[in-house]
Amino acid sequence: MLLCQVRADSDLRIAANRIEPVQKGERRKVQARLFRKRLVADDVCIVDLRFPAGVRIPFKAGQYLHVLMEGEQPRSFSMANSPKANDGAQLQVRVLPGSIFGERILATMQAGQTVELELPFGDFYLREGALPVVLVAGGTGFAPIQSLLEEALPKYPDRSFTLYWGARHENGLYAMEQIQKWQRRHANFHFVGTVSDGPPPAGCRSGLVHEAVLADHANLTDHQAYVCGAPLMVSACREAFIQTKGLPAANFFADAFVSVNS
Ligand SMILES: Cc1cc2nc3c(=O)[nH]c(=O)nc-3n(C[C@H](O)[C@H](O)[C@H](O)COP(=O)(O)OP(=O)(O)OC[C@H]3O[C@@H](n4cnc5c(N)ncnc54)[C@H](O)[C@@H]3O)c2cc1C
């Protein structure tokens, strides 16, 4: 559950799996300028935003930002760019029919126009260590994982990273060139793509993404898992990885892409 979004009906007793110091970086609001937008799948738009000249906002790979719109609740989108490129933000937006930011604002936004952002937020980032890492992305859940891998693959060449990316249709796997680049450059990076409705592209599998992870691993006892995407996919992974594959609960990290209106 997202503690920032739920309200308790009664007193609660809370057991924390892990308590980590929170480094309160500088969270800032900024007017970002649209540099470029590209429709890369039927319903996915990649948006490159630039901060004003000289403005850099540090963040951890995997974190997200708020798009601020007058009279609307903030909308959360993960930064897909590497933290090194912190003079702007790349968003990978699933454009839902009738959506306020995706359809109403983004669709009409022209290069040079601005949008107000606040960042960074979130604790979906890579934990240090040597344990092999399984990353699971559903649709635009690829965005924070792209940022995380861009930073981690060159930094930790001896650590194993396996990315499972699932989409409904082939064109939902919209960053195959990027993935092939990682495959060529990093011996310890592995990729499994899945498509649930329709034929998979060459080298990918049919079915649900979490089922591919389950099929490939007898157990996950000595792994870390990073999962990002639709809430149902995230909870299916949490349950299956911890309960049937022995992943320690403290090694499961996730951002569920909850919609403000759902
Ligand atoms: C931490 C975090 C990070 C996120 N990162 C990303 C990201 O990188 N990319 C991304 O695309 N999204 C991301 N999301 C999800 C995104 O914030 C929400 O989908 C948000 O509501 C989109 O805003 P919008 O204004 O475009 O659509 P809204 O106006 O909020 O929603 C439009 C309508 O679509 C409906 N709707 C919402 N989700 C679905 C769905 N899955 N299927 C069908 N209908 C739906 C809503 O109920 C609503 O009626 C993230 C969410 C969280 C919590």
C-alpha cells in the first residue's frame, strides 16, 4: 500500500522490515521546458524536459517527480534519465483515454512550453551489495528501471542484473534498442521480454511477466527484486516471489503506478 495515499480507520501496529536513514536531499519546484516528445507506442509518449539554464536537481536513479497542475492533484512520473543528466527529466508517460496530463496537457504541449515539477520523491533505488538483481517492469514501469540500469551497469560490472519487461503488445516494449545496447556492453546484464496479448517479437516470450520470473528461478532466496508498474502486477510479484520463491521481504522493492483517480 502507499502510506501517502491511504487513511487508517483504526489504530495500527506497524512492523518495519527495514529502517534506513532518509537523506533529505533538496526537493525543489522548477518550471521545466518541453524539449521534445515522441510517441513510441500506441499509448506511450517519451517526454524530454529541460530545467532552466544552470539548474540541476540531484536525484537517485529510480525516483519520481510530481507534475503540478492548477486545481489538480499532483501526478507522479518516474525519471527515466540517468541521475548524471540532472539538468532535466525524461518521462515515459502512458497516455490514458481521458487523462488530464497524458491526453489533455501533453498532447497539446509544444516545444518550449513549460510545466511545473517538484522532485525528487521515493525510495525505489538500488541497494548496495553483491546479490543478483531481478528487475521487473510492466509497461511504462520501465522508466525508473532505465534510469537505474543506466547508472548501475557501468558502476557494478560484476553484479548480475536480469530485466524482465512485460507489455500487452509487442510495441509496448518500446526501448529494445537501448536494451540491445546494454546486452552488447554488459556481460552480466540479461533480458527477458514478455507479451501477454498477441505474438511476441523474436527472442521474447508469451505470457505474464511475473510468470517468466517464476519459470526461470527455482528460488529467489539470495536475490534482490525491483518491481515497477501496474499495482496488480506489483502485488502478484510480491506475493509470488516472497511466498513461493523465498525472497526475503526486505529484499523486495517496488513502485506501484497507482493512478490518482483510481
Ligand atoms: C510513484 C509513481 C510513479 C509513477 N510513474 C509513472 C511513469 O513513469 N509513467 C506512467 O505512465 N505512469 C506513472 N505513474 C502512474 C501515473 O502517476 C498515473 O497513471 C496518473 O494518474 C497519470 O496522470 P494523468 O493525468 O495522465 O491521468 P489521470 O487524469 O490521472 O487518469 C485518467 C483516467 O484514467 C484512469 N486510469 C488510470 N490508470 C489506468 C489504467 N492503468 N488503466 C485504465 N485506466 C486507468 C483513471 O482512473 C482516470 O479516470 C506513476 C505512479 C506512481 C504512484
